[in-house]
Amino acid sequence: MSLETVGLEAVRLLQHSGDDAGALLAFEGLHPDASERAQAAALALSLGRPRLAAAWAEQTDALLHAAALLRLGERRAVLEALESQPETARVALLRARALGTREAAEHARALARQEGDGPALIAAATLMGELLLPTDPRAALRALAEGLKVGELLREDTDAHLLAVLSLVQGRLGGGAKAEKTARKALERSVPRGPARVLALLALGRTEEAESERAAGELALELQPFLNLTPE
């Protein structure tokens, strides 16, 4: 086992123990070689370091590379990175996020259903919820409900990103108390510098904190559309 592998494990342990500052400090000292870059890229993305994740995953993991590029807002590069990949639900989902269209999101959702890929279906439902939220929050709620049901079938805690979007939908539909409860649950389950935490903070009205998390996580996430949501 190399020193870098030991370092990666140490960072994971610190992260899982809730010591975010310690995990980041230990992570900064890593210099993975070619055989360890895929693991390091996944860890970088989970720590809110998408630029490093994109660089380390470029030659090792096309889907992880695309996911990191998405956080950076490099949509054209995402589409280019996925061109040679087989059309699976997860590839379609990344492409749908890059395109930002309902048609692409519906295609990704259909593939996830066909493949029986629960996590991909939850992510597709979340994306549908985001896309429908500004114009049809009730349809967004129906889309998110499928993701909630899949999570129950998988017997897993509800995904933080789905919860964050759900809280925004509930707020839009006038359920203030319910929206706050959902947003707090999303915040508890989210990771620092990630999209779910940013959206949960927005749902709670903590705009400055949301912007701080967005900037720290190098996220090209436009907050303005989520700030203009008024209850029906």
C-alpha cells in the first residue's frame, strides 16, 4: 500500500467522522500517481474540490470527469467528455444536466427505469423537480415523489439534494413550516460546499451562507432563479 493510498484513507476517515477542516487539510497534501487518481478524484468531488476532481479524472473516469465539469459549469466540455460513452442512464443524466432541458431529463429518467438503476432514478427525479419548479411546482412535486418512493424501496435515507429541491417546491406551494422542516433535514444530510447544501440554505433564507458555500465549492450554480420563487 502506497503512502498516497494511506493518505486517501486518512482523509476519508476524517471526512466520515465529521472533521471537515481536518479532511481538507490532509487532502491538500495529496499528490496521487496515475493508479490512484480515480480514487482521489472521487474524494476531491465529495470534498467540494471539482477543479481538482476534473483534472484527476480526465484520463481515468469519464463519468466522474463529466460530473466535476458540471459543477464548474463547463457544459460544452461535459457533452464532449460523454460523446464516446455508451448510452446508459447515468450518462444520459449527466448529459441532461449539461443540456438543462426537460426532454433530456425525461430520457434519462426513462433509461433509469428500464435499467432498474435506483440512484440514477432518484437523481433524474431531482433534476425533473428542479426544471419544473419555476413554472409548474405541482408537477415538480409529482416528479420528486417518484424519487422519494425509490429511496424508500432502497431503504436508504432520502437523498439530500432531492430533499433540498423538495423544500423549495414546498415553499413555492405555500407550505412554509413543512418546507423549513424538509430544508433542515436536507442541510443535516448535505456535505460542505455541495449543491444540496447551497439549495438547502437558500430554502432556509440563509442567502449569504448559500453564496459562501457556492463559492467555496467552485460551483457554477446560479442562485438567482431560486431567490425569485414566490408562494402560489
